[in-house]
Amino acid sequence: MSPWAEEGMALLEQAAGQGHAYAMFEVGSIHHVREEHEQAREWFTKGAEAGLPQAQFNLGVILDEGKEHTTAAGWYRRAADAGIGSAAKNLSHMYIAGRGRA
């Protein structure tokens, strides 16, 4: 990673550590692209719990892929209620397939 990229990541992590939900989402996204799945999940969880709908959706995707369907459905529902259309689509597909309900 270039020094500029390292500095950019450090700044994002600083903002995320100070509670900036969108920075949490961005840090999670970078870890996801790097296939650093545990770190991505950790940061998406923080962003989701801070109320960021995009992080709620991405956390739902990770949980759904990990076969944690009931928990994924809850995060998809929150994101869908906040206007994330992809979350509503994914949730409907889960329900149609018989996943995501206790």
C-alpha cells in the first residue's frame, strides 16, 4: 500500500474511532475489498449500530452469506425501513426462500 493510501486509511480509522458512522462504513468497505472479512464485519457492525443504513445493509449481506439468516434479516429490515431498496429486495428473497424467520 502506498504511503498516501496508508495515510488515508489512518485518517478514516481516526474518524471511525471518534464515532463517525460513515467513516466506520468506509473502513469496513476497504476491509471487505481486501477480503479481510472479520475486520469488515467488525466495522460494518459498528456503523450499523450507529444507525447508518448502508452499514446495516452491508452487515446484512455478510451475515446472510455466513448463514446467520435471522440476524441478517433484522439488519436488512432496518436498512429497508431507512429507504435502502437493495435491503428490501434481499429481505424479500430471503423470505421467499424460507430464510430469515425464527
